[in-house]
Amino acid sequence: MTKSELVEAIAARADLSKARAEMVVNCVFDAMTEALRNDHGVEIRGFGSLKVREHKPYQGRNPRTGRSVSVPPKRLPFFKVGKELKELVNASRTLGAVEAGDDKEE
């Protein structure tokens, strides 16, 4: 799902204009980004949590030339899926496998 598809889905579900739905989506993303920028985590119960992980500098390798490259320290967002979302995704996968198995002729 792309951002524009998300905007369309929210507009349809909440009976909002696309412009208003886009503003809502942008506000949510901006608030999450600002929280992560300020070293706060973002937790959405049942969905998952986001936090920033610190990565130390290290010596990497350029795969094209094989030369050693110094990689600076960095901070990257990390998403941990929530228990309910994990169960929903796995349940839909199991259902899909069961339905696919029903089509087989014996």
C-alpha cells in the first residue's frame, strides 16, 4: 500500500475529502517522525512499535572495488511488529494455504 492508497482508504472509511485525509496522514507521519527524531519511541498497541537504534562506526568493503571503506556511526529507525498484527498476518497466511489446498484434486 502506498501513501496515496492509504489516503484514499482513510477518505473512504471516514467519509472525508482526499485533501482532509491526506492532511491527517501527514500529521500522523510528522508526529511519528518528530518523536523518533527526539529519541522517543512510537508504540501503537496491537500494531507495533518504532524506535531508533544506534549503530557504531565500522570498516566496510566496497563490493565493486574490494577497497576498505569507513562507515560512519548512524541512527536508524527499527520497527518491531506487535503480537496482534503478527497473529493476524500469520492467520491469513494459514487460511490462504488451506484454501489453496482445497483446490487440489485427489
